[in-house]
Amino acid sequence: MTDERPAPAPGLRERKKRRTRDALMRAALLLFVAQGYEHTTVDEITDAVDVSQRTFFRYFANKEEVAFAVQDLVETHFLAALGARPPAEGPLQALRGAVLGAWDTLDEALSDVVPVDLYMRTYQLIESTPALLAVHLRRSTELEERIARLIAGREGLDVDADPRPRVAVAAFSGVMRVTGRLWGQGQDASVASIRRMTEACLDQIGPALATDWR
């Protein structure tokens, strides 16, 4: 018989550590979007929270890590949504449902950490800052492998013997990159805006694979 008792709530010390980490994240993202990633220093972040540099480096290795800390939460949210898709769905259908569902519930997923509009403005900053975009692309490659393995598991396949999971994820990720680039060039930084663009771009996978475009 399995023990289904809920995990104990975090103690006071852990809650204080979490609040400090979240405060550093919020301060950093606010400064990044207000004055630019390159022009923001660790000292400015710590001054905004009234903590020492030592405290900052207890939670984050550098500015890059704090810039992508919320992105880690968003990726985890998407992977959870993908894992919860109905088993009968095909891979691309599951990926589509997961990403649209993740956008629909993003506010709920982030509300305890940062305002969702701050995350969206940070996402636009990433898309428009070469140093951050390079990191984002590297991270995307790592995420693609995790997604491919999840898809392979859903389909009962060996991801190293069957190329289809990685091919499907490559197609999906390519569409996500186009979506992010087009959305990042616009003025509307809302979740609704990127969700609409995500759906519109995903709808073009089939027509783009057609043999005759005329």
C-alpha cells in the first residue's frame, strides 16, 4: 500500500530562502527590461533587494542564470502539460495541445513567483538581446532532447533507434522559433498575442509540407 500523505510544508527557513530567491529574480527582471541586460549589474540587483552580493551568488551563479530562472519554470510547466496529454493523441497533436495549454495556464504557473507580464517582457528582451538569444538557442537544443525522449516514451519507442521523435520535435521547435522571432518583433507582449501567433504558425505545418504551394 502506497503512502499518499501530502509532503510536509516547507519550514520557515526554506520559505525565507524561497522569498529571497524570488525577490532577486523579480528585481533582476525588472532591471533587465527597464535598462537592458548588458547595462544591469549584480550590484544593482542586490541593492534593489537590500541584500549582499554574497547572497545573490548563493542563489545564482551569474546574471545569465537569473535571466533564465523563470524560463526554467515555463519549460517545466510545458513538459508537465505534454506529459498530461491524452495517450491517444499523435505526437504533433500532443505537442500542439501542450504548448497552447501551457500558454493558457501560464499565469497560474508563475503567479507565486513573478507577474506573468514581467515574464513576457523578459521573453521579448531575450529575443532582442544577442547574448541572451544565443543562450536561449543553446538551451532550446537541450530542451528538444528532453521533449524527444518524452515523445518516444509516449509512443513506446527507443529514441536512439527510431529517428521519428527527434524529427517531430525538430519540426515543432522550428515553428516555435519562428513564432518567437515574429512575436518578439511586435509591440504586443501579451500571452494572448503569442498564443494566437503560436496557433497560427502551428496551423501552417501541414500546408508547408504540401508538395505544391501554388
